[in-house]
Amino acid sequence: MRGCRDSSKETAKTEPRTGFLSRLRADEAGNTLAIAAAALLPLIGLVGGGVDMSRMYIVKTRLQHACDAGALAGRKAMGAGVWNFDSYAARDAAEGFFDANIQADPYGATGLTRSFTEDAGKVMGTASATVPMTLMQVFGKESQTLTVTCDAEMRLPNTDVMFVLDVTGSMGERPSGDSQTKIQSLRVAVKCFYEIVARLDTDANCTTGAPSGGTGDQVQIRFGFVPYATNVNVGRVLPTNYLANSWNYQTRRRVGTGWGSWSTYGYSNSSYYGSCSNPPANNAETQYQVDKINYRGDYYCRYQSRGLVPAWEYDQLPVDVGLLKDGTAWRNSFVWPIADDGSDKTIDWDGCIEERQTVRTTDFTPIPAGAKDLDIDLVPTGDTSTQWGPALPDLIYTRKSGSGNWDRARVSSTTDNYTNTSGYFCPTPARKLQAWTDASGFDSYVNSLTPSGNTYHDIGLLWGARLLSPTGLFRAENEYASEGGEIERHLIFMTDGDTVTSSENYTAYGIPWFDRRHTTDTSRAAQDEQVDLRFAALCSAVKNKNITLWVISFGSVASDTVTRLRNCATSGRYFHATNAATIQQTFRSIADEISQLRLTR
């Protein structure tokens, strides 16, 4: 039919043509694939980075743990010695512990290295490993090298060490097989102990090698000394008001004038008895006499004279010992009118003391209240029973009976000049706790220890405890460290033998035969018993003060003494040494136990 058109064909002829990309862009179903493809690479980086970072973290953690273990093991193996001792055995231990705490190729890491060195007592380590990347290789990151460091050092807590050392005469003996005396061996052992704890080199040849570097200022480390024998030399470490101004001594004082002993001023030969001429006439100051003596059948005339001399009273008498005080300082001597001619005599003081009030008893459980001498912490007051007196042998006169034996009876007046026949021994002055940052000063002090006198264990332990206690005479110095921290306290008591007393010694309790402050029984057995009982009571008192009490016996010691010393020590802290090598090893063992190893990184 004319006039009718096919509209579908007309539309096909007039619609414009489009390309593939245009059609693809217009097709929303294709967009999802493109977006997914574009996001694939960042996603690979994110996931791969997380996987590889996790592997690196694990490897680095393993490296750090192994490095720490190695440094700690190396410092522990080094102990009190030096790094190169025994062909660098400490370094070998460090490397061995490192290897044992990590695989050869942890989590695929390669190029594993470790190195350990030492400086001033600190062991330092460095370890590294290379970790290959996995998915991160897509971005060109093939591997990552990881490095860790570590260190360990021997660091003490704040520590006070008080040496109470037997310096009696037997310490001058040489043990069988040794080339040096016991006192010489002790000096070396104490210096080597100091090297371990203070980390400073002394003049001793120690088996641990030469340390260096010190301990720094992070901790307070102090050492004190109480050498003991018949007495202790502690007077000058005490304030002047701790000693009395008046003290009683077995001495004398002038009570007038009397005729002295006859002295010969000439002889003459006589052919027969009775031919001697008369002597000069007596006067107010001099008397004369002549007598006849027979010498091998011949008679001689002996001419003698005597003059007026001081008359003396001999007894336990008071002396003004306050003359030793110069305000808050000590004088070395004073004068007292007891010279033979009645003039002033110089009375020297070396620093040894006489103990304060005590009691006569054999029961020290508990310590009697009246035994103020055994009270470690009692601070002196104005009461003289709480104060000490200076030991002054220049004041002592041991009076005799007509037979020449000692006599306790008072002599009211005599022109006889008695002397001091008691035994007196005063050791090297004690030292309060101090830092001793100069090894040469430590050497000099230890070298001054010399052997003499008998063995009174109680007086040594008593004063070691007094100088160490945080709650007694020196509380202000000892209670806390200078920075306010807590302090660990150790008392090292060393003796080479059994208690040895003598009632004729001038001791810290006077002359027992005359003064009898402990007991009226002056026998050796009774005196020894007193020292042993007081020593045992003091051992308990020291341990009750939270002080670690180390006890060392040196040389040949009786079995009952070994038992006594072991009971004295803190549990597990008794040692026995027989010669130079074992005394040094003993002090080293104690130093190692006192030291504590701490990881610093």
C-alpha cells in the first residue's frame, strides 16, 4: 500500500555506530573486573608486608633472647675473673649459650652472626641475621638485615662488708707446704676479695686476673676492718664523749717521801775485820752507811748512801683520762705524775680500749641487762657505765708481794718502784665503713696488718658488729645508703685458731688476775670459757640484726672450735681453709656469693 513505511529499517539507518572500548565503558558488568585487577597489587603489598614483618619481628625477638642469654652466660662464666682468663672461656660460654638459644637459620634467616666483648666488667654482645622477603619481592625488596645488642654486668646492691680478722701471734706462722705465713696469705686473700667486689686492681697476684673500671656510682659499696687479738684498736674512731673522763687502773700515786734503796759509791780493802773508816754524817736528804763484805776470804768495806724518794700507794686508782681529749679531737698522749722521781710521765695512747660495764656470769641466754659491754647498739650517755676507757699500759704497775709474786692487796706506802709485767698487745687501728675507691690505699691498710698477741674472739666480733650495725653507734652513717637506699650487710669473721687467754694479759677488761671483771677464777680454763660464752652470745646477736655472718677458720683448728665457729655462722656460711691457695679460694667464693648478676639491657 502506497504511503506506508517500515519504521524499523529507518531507525537502523539513522543510529550512529560506536567502538568496542566505548561499548565496554558503557557496559557496567565489565567495570568490576577492572577494579579488581587494579586493586590486586596493593593488596599483595599489604598482605606480603604483614607476613614479612611478622617474620622479621619473630627473628629479631629470637636474636634478642639469644643475645641476652649469651651475655648473661658470659658474665656469669667470667664471675670474679677477667674476660681473657682460661683462653677466653667466658666468651666461649657466651657464644655457646647464644647458639643453644637460636636455630642456625631461624624462619629462613641467613648470615647469622654473633660477637661478645667485655669492658670494665660489662659483657656486651651484638647479633645479626638476614631475613629474605617473600611476597615483598614483588616490589623489589629481596631481604632485610636485623641487628640487636645486649649486655650484662655484675652489679651489687648497696653493700657493706666488715672484715673482722684474727691478727694474733700464730698468724705469723707458715703452714706446711706454703711459702708464706698465714698473715701474708690473708693479706692476699682480702685484696683479691676487694678486686672481685670493688672491681679495682690491687698489688696482689690474684688467680682471677686483674679487674678494672670499678663499680661506678650506681651503688654504694663500703668496706670496714676490725683486726683483733688480745684487744681491738677502736678508740680513735669513736667520738670523744663516748669515752669516760675518769677511769680506774692498776697504777700508783704519790703519798709522800721516804728513803730510797741503798746504792754503793765505793769499796776499800781491809786486812782485818773492823778497819773500815766511818762514813760521812747523815743529813736531811742523804743517809750513809758502811758495811763489810767477804769476797773469797778477803774483807772489803762497802760504802753506801741513799736519799729521799717518792713514796707510793699502789692500788686500782682513778686517772683523769679526759686529758686525752682536745674538744672533739683526740690527743696522742698526756702527762701524769708517776715517774720514778715523782715528776710527770708521758702516757701514750695507741687507740686500744677497755670495755664498759659487764657482769660475772656464765649464763648469756639472754644477755644480762647489766652486761652493757655486750650490748651492740647501746649509745653511751653521761653514765660512765655506758662509756669506755682508753687502754694505757704506761699507767700500769703490777705490784708484788715479798716473794716476788703478784699481789692484789693494796700497798699503802712504799718507796719500791714496781713495773708493768703484764702482756700488752694492740693491733692495727680499726677502720669504719668507707668506699675505698683508691686501691693503693686499700693495699697500704691491709699491708699494715701484723701478728701479735693472744686470741680473744669475743672482743673482735663485738666491735665488728658495732661498726657495722645500722641501729647503733653509727646509725646516721649506716642505716641507709648515701642516696637513701637499703643496704645489704656482711660480716666476715676469720680466725686461725682456738681461744687463747691469759690472766696476765692487759686486755679490754683490764688485767684479769687483778681486776677480775669476768670471773674471780683466774685459771686459763675459766678465762677461755668466758670468751667462748660471750662469743656465742654475740654470734646470735649479730645474726638477729639481719647481718649475714660469714665465718672462716684457717689452718689447724680443734674440732670443738670448728663446731663453735660453724654454729656462729649464718646457715651455710662457714668455711675452712688450710693454706694460701684455699684461703684465697674461700674469700673468692664468698665474694662471688655476695655479688649478684643483673642483666642491664
